[in-house]
Amino acid sequence: MKLDVARVDVYSANLQDKPGALAKKLAVLSDAGADLEFLLAHPREKRRGKSVAYVGPLKGAAQNKAARKARFTKANRLSVLRVEGPDKPGIGARVTKAVGDAGINVREISTVTTGKKFVVHIVLDSAADATQAARILRRL
């Protein structure tokens, strides 16, 4: 099975954990033409009333300027792979087993299936892990 595997730059922003806070930040990106494939937002465990949002990808100068305006910064400590392929029973198990068998830790994972395809975003501990995982997943 052929999988499309690519690195994704992810941007993060802190926000107040209240209605509309995320929508305001996303509107700034949208106005700049951002077509997000990845969005994850959740409360900060140790900071009551605060949340964090992760988005990606952002392309070009206008979107990067909008990101700065909305106080998004490139999350350099995160290495994220986007994996897309045909949806088949057990594909999640195959992907995570291949990465785990190589001794690579998966920090976070998010997957969605639409039609006959799946897309998974895998957050890894380092750029080296992402490079190694991408090589392994392309051979599945």
C-alpha cells in the first residue's frame, strides 16, 4: 500500500479558555487565506483558564504575518508527520506498530477517515525521529 508521508510545520498559540477565543485567532489566519489541515486545541493542564491551539500548515508571507498577528509561533519542538493513504481495517495498528517497532515514541496522534482515505498526524519527539518514521512508513 502506498502512503503519502510529509513533514508538517505546526504553529501554536496560547489563548484564554473562554468562548470565541479560538475563533478570533482562526479568523485572522482565515482572512490571510490559510487552509488548515491540522487543528488541535485543548486546555493547559497546569494553567487554569488557559488553552493552547496547534495549527498547520501555513504557507507564504501573508499567512506567516497573520500568524504573528494572532500570536502563533512555529512549534519548533514538535516534529509532525502527515500520513495519507487508502483506508483499510487495521491501518492505525500497522502505522503505530511500524513506528513503535523502530523504537520511535509517538507523543500524540490524530486520525480521520473520509470516504476511502485516511489522514493521520503523528507528533514525534524529534526531527530525527520524524525522518526515520517517514522512511519506515513509506515502505509500508
